[in-house]
Amino acid sequence: MRQSIYFNVFEHKGGFYTKNLVKGPQFGERIISIGGEEYRYWDPYRSKLAASMKKGLKNFPFREGSRILYLGASFGNTVSFISDICRSGKIFAVELSYRPFSSLIELSKKRVNVYPIFDDASYPERYAHFIEGVDIMYQDIAQKNQVDIFLRNIQFYKPSMAFLALKTRAIDTVSDPEDIMKGERRRIGNVLETIRLDPYSIDHYMLVVKP
Ligand code: SAM
């Protein structure tokens, strides 16, 4: 196991791992124990952030104390890895559906840096009272208006960097995914990186944005 080029992310036999903040697997992932530490395998097929890293992501602003606004947290799989990375930071995890949200609540009982918020990310002002400041925004919401949601939250929270996992099929089911991505990218502006996430996530792109 050795430190990768990404902060607090380790590499072993071509796979990425994070040092477990709490003992035991969170989502049934493989664990390697070395010298009393547990390292959790970060599956790029289950996390678009890990997929972006496998595909050569250059910008990785996550640090020990970063404050993250995570929109579309679902059951908290990717959130749990960011929680391993930003160990003394805060991850404000917004989720709209009840079942995944209850899993986030359970996660936050074990991981003190995870703050679940049950709300619709289309209305950034509604959850502002929970949030103390945002360094990095991360969004993974497969909705037709995903870019509107992204731009609204950027304007409201003014993060220094933002990640958008863009699902082109949610915007338009017939047009070419690359054309859809290019149209949305023009609308966003200031995109530092565009990463196509296949074969890990088909018809998805990761856009890294400097607002
Ligand atoms: N990011 C997660 C991960 O890597 O573990 C997977 C996210 S999943 C693709 C998308 C999630 O966004 C779903 O759980 C869905 O309920 C949630 N979602 C959809 N629309 C939303 C909205 N307007 N506000 C908040 N969450 C939303």
C-alpha cells in the first residue's frame, strides 16, 4: 500500500484505497488491514469520483479539513470515502429520497464529519442554516435540470471548486452524449477538466469547475 498522487488516497495493485475512519466495511467493500489500519477499496464502478481518478483526474482539492457540499448523496457510498479523506472536515450531504437518507443518518452516527440534510438541492437557500461555508461542491444528481441545480448552488455557496457528475441521458435520451455535454459545458463556463467516465459509468462525464 502506498500513497497515491491524491491526498489521503492510497494505491495497491492498481486500485484506490482510503484509510478507514471507523472500523469495519461501510458498504460491503473489500478491506485490507496493515499495521492496525484498515484500508477500504474504492470501487470506480460504484463511485464517479473514483472513476474520475482512474481516468486521470488532475484537480483534487480535498484536504484534511475541507468543507464539502455534496448534492445527491444517495446511500452515502462516495460520501463515506470523502469522509475518510477529509477526516477533520465536514461533509454536508443533501439527499431528497427517504430510503437513501435513512442510510445517511446511520452513516453519520458512525462518521462524525458527515452531516445529512433531507432536502431538495433545487432550493439552496432552504438548507443554508445547516452549512457554515463550502470549500468544494460535488453534485451527482441524475435529473433533467441537473445543471440548473448545479449553477444555483454555486451561485449561492460560492465554493472554490466544484465537481459535476453529468448524466447526459437524463438531459436528452436521443442526442449524442458528447454534444449534450458540450452544450452544458458552454452554459457552465470555466470548466477546468472534462472526463468521460466510461467504462465505469456509461454516458457520464465529470466536469471540474472553477466558479
Ligand atoms: N453520489 C452517490 C454516490 O456516489 O454514492 C450516488 C448518487 S445517485 C446517482 C443520485 C441521487 O440524487 C439519488 O439518491 C436521488 O434520490 C438524489 N436526488 C435526485 N434529485 C435530487 C434533488 N433535487 N435534491 C437532492 N437529491 C436528489
